[in-house]
Amino acid sequence: MPTHYDTLGVAPSATDAEVREAYRRLAREHHPDRLGHGSAAATFSMPEINEAYRVLGDPARRAVYDASLRGERARPAAAPEPSPSSDGGASTARPMHPSHLAPARFPWRSMLVVAVIGIIGVVVLAQFTDPGDPPGPDGILRVGDCVAFEANGDAREVVCTGDGAVDLRVEAFVPFDAPCPGSTEPHRDRQGMGVACVALPQPPSG
């Protein structure tokens, strides 16, 4: 099939000015008023000449046309290629929504390994760690604490010696208006929190 260049009678390398001049010349030669009704049919009709100049006279259309002559598909560089659908048509690619993706897997196995290593480390460390001295008195009387008496008779917490015959222990802790049970003696807490019921050591028999 003849190309638009054949229709205008110019080479594919013709300049814009040469294309424009060729179109004007052919328009004058093929004008119906000049040919007359009895003239022989021209090689190309005026609509074909107009169409050829419409394409070749515009730089953008000419570039696309030249690419088509070279067998290339002219398409925007950023436009994605359509993917064929099941019915043979072109379907528009849609972005995948995050909900369509598979849920992320939690690394349970790695977490389990780390937890086991941590437990083993704590156990081993406890075997070689000196427990140290027991904590000293915190000043708050509780049942089972050892006490000593102030000059005014108030009870204060002290470190137990471990000798049951010497240690004075708090057997109960009651409000100020409540009696102490059994043979324990009431002594006011030095902090003013209540009354400590202290069991006095029994003298050795015999």
C-alpha cells in the first residue's frame, strides 16, 4: 500500500518545508476546478492528499506514523501494558489492596528459642549468684517481725537473731482500741500504725 510519503511524492527524510510545499503543489494540481469534469482520474484523490498532509504536517503525528512504518508500536512510555482477560479483551490492571495479601506470619519458633535460652541463662546465673545478706528492717511492723522496745515502750523492728529464747516477735497487729490475744503484750507501733502484740520469751524451766 502506498504511504503518505508516496501520496505527497516526498522522501521519508523530507523536511517540514518540503512536505508543506509538496502538499500545496498537489492541492493546486488536483483541485477540481483545475482538472475539470472531463479530466482523467488522478493518481491520488484530494481526500488522500489532505489526509497525508494532516499526518505528515504535524510533527507528533508524523513521529507516530514513522514508528508504525518501522513496525513499532507507538505507546506512552509510562503506560502499562494491558493484560488480556479471559474473553480476549484488555483488562485494566488494578493495584492489589493490602487485604488481598496473605497475613504476615509471627516468628513463633524464633521467639520460643529466645525464651528457652533466656530461662536457661537465668537458672544458670542463679546457681552461681551469692544470695547475699537478708534485707534489713524496713520500719514497718508485720506479724512475725522481731522487735525491740524504745524507752517509751514503743516497738520498733530489728533483725531477728534466730534464737527463739531471745527474739521478741510480733504475734498479732491490732488497732489501738483492740486487746491483744493470749499472753502477748501490747506495744504501740513507733510509726503509729497500730498496736503490736509481742510474745515475750519464756524463761527456761527448772
